[in-house]
Amino acid sequence: MIAPARLAEVADGLEAHLCATFGAEVVTKEDSALHRTIAAAFDAAESGRDKAAELASFISLDVPALGLPTGARYLSDYGTTIASTVALPRAWRAPDRAVTRLVVLPHEVGHVDQHRRGVDAGWWPKAVSHSVLYLCSIATDDAAEYLGHVEGDQYGTSEAVSRWLGAKPRPTAEVVDELRRHYALRPAGATVAEATLRSHYATIDDGGVPNVRSARVALAWLEANAPDLRGAVLA
Amino acid sequence: MRRLYPVRAFLALIVALSVVVPVGAALTGCPDWQRPECPTPGVYSCVNDWPQFCAPTKERTPIGDEVCAASGRVCALRADGVAYCARAATDGGAL
């Protein structure tokens, strides 16, 4: 049994190392004006759906739920990365949530790395190519495949860290289903995400680390600085 | 007044283009992710020590963001066709 204070110490050290390596910044979500605005937008979208449902009920039309989080849940339950800034809920700073940070930070900082490296998207500048393709993933198969690629890589990173901490393998179908629901991922994107996860799982099952920079850097740091946590946290 | 007309028309055209073009691009211009073509969707491959997958749009899609050698491994195809980063073969020495 690893003490929560030790887990918090390791999470703080990993966070500092990942930020220094990838040029990322970690902020508290509830303190961010941008994320409070996004939370308000989620509430407004749900409120709009409720009003539409009320009107539609007069003609016996069922308006489906949007599948979006409430504003409060967006702020308190999700880590979110925009450009080089990772926003984490304040509650995750508590020692009893240090494990969440250990698993989520390498995943989110990997998105910072993807943003900073950019991608070949024709005439679009590399500085915005990752973000624009990500946002377009609900509109085109090409962009959906990009989202499947980058999320597949980062869920592979999460899986590698979780297994290093002692967790059992998480079924790839469960991850892909989560991506479909959370990102409204088109079938082409889901196919790429599943193929990507199968490759990373094969590497992990063979005793390796996914060929994702954030996974390699995070696990090398954990091996060097927290060998006591290996297989002893999520078992 | 007649002399002003072409100037106003020109300014109107500039304003229209400066508004309409960016808005139009924003609404319709999702970028294409530039990748090499591949013939058979669903098939994995190793290219320059890097696992790849032929996506549904018939474009060769990288898996991961670096070559397998970065973590001391080598790209290989598993028996079921999945490309991954396998243990690098060790030199057994020579007699």
C-alpha cells in the first residue's frame, strides 16, 4: 500500500518533468475564465435542448439528449487540454486523487506535444493544424481519422501508465466506445482508433512502451524516480 | 458622383471579399490530413521502423509519433497482421 502523500509527491514530480520536457503548463480548471465560459456553454446547450424538447412534446416528438456534460461536471470531472495548457479540476490536487493525475497527465501532455509539433494539413499553418483537424472531426472522415489517431495514441499512453501502476488491461472495445460517445466519433475515426490501440496493446503485451513520446518520457521518469510504485498502486 | 462609383464599388468588393472569404473558409474549409495513399484499408505495415495502418480513406496512417528504435525496439508484424514495436533481436554472438 502506497501512502497518498507519496503518490502526491510522485504526481507533482511527474507533472514538473512533463511540463519542462514538452513546454506545457498546468492550470486549475475552475480558476480559468476560458473553461468557465465553456462550462456555461455546455449548460446553455442543455438548456436549449430542454426548451426544444418542451416545444417538441406538443407534437409528440422525442428530442434526444445531447450527451454533453453539465457545466459543473465539465469543470470538476474532466481534464482538458487547449494548445499548450492542461486544465485539471481542483479536486485532483488532493492526495487521494494523485493516481488520477499520474494517469491523466501523460495523456494530456501528449496532446500538448501533438499541438506543438503540428501536422501536415495542406495550406493550414502547423500552429493551428492539430486544433483545426481535431475540431473538424465531427465533419469529415479525414479529420475523424486524425482524432482516432491522436486519441488512440494517448489512450495507449494511459493504458501503458495504468498497467505500470498495476492495473489489469482495459478492453480496447471499451475505449473505442468511450471515444464514440465523448467525441461523436465517425466510423472512420473509430476504425483508426481501434487499429492504433491494437498496435499499442501488442507493444505493451510484449513488455514494451507505445511508440508515443509522452508515454516513453513518463514511464522513463517513473522507472527512475518512483520504482516503488511499479505494480503496487492499481493492482 | 460618377467618378465615385467605381471607388465605392471597389471598396465594397474589398469589404465583401475580406468578410465572405474567411467566413466561407471557416464554414466549409476543413483541412485534409496529408498522408500517402495505400491500396487496402485495414492492413498494417512497417515503414521505416514505424507501424502504419491503411485507414478507411485509403491513406497510410502512422501509429504513434516516433520510430520504434526510440525505445530500443523494432517494428514488426505479429502473426495476426498487427504492426507493433517488438523486442529488437539480440546479437547471439559468433563462434
